[in-house]
Amino acid sequence: MTTEQQIANLQASVDRLTNAVTSLCQHQGTRLSKQQLADRLKVHRNTLNNMLDRDRRMPRPGSDGKFLLADVIAWEAYGRQQ
């Protein structure tokens, strides 16, 4: 097996695991407060507000003011702007 094939296999495994965790979180409905999300991203809450203003792909809080963990994981895996 070539290095390229090994990398492709590893990426496919990571994608499957990410999808499984996302599905589990959607099923469980785990939600994060703004402070929990800031802690997860290792930023201050004010920085999180700035990130929300800049990154339109970033998950938005629900009517309860909390973020769906499944959306956060998907954004971290596929859509987060650096």
C-alpha cells in the first residue's frame, strides 16, 4: 500500500468517525453554553462574539442561547475559518 493510499484510508476513517460523533450528538441533542463553547475553542467569550460576527458558517445559538454540539463538531471538522 502506498503512502497516498494510507493517507486516503486514514482520512476516510476520520470522516467516518466525525460523522458518527455528529450523528450521536444530534440524537442526544447535547447543547453548549456560550462559555462552554468559548472554553472548547480556547477563546474568551468576547472573542467568541467577534468570531460569530466574522464567520457566517459558524453555528448559531438556538432560542435557548445554546449551541448544538453536533453543529459545533461539524463546523470544527469541515467549515472553521482559520
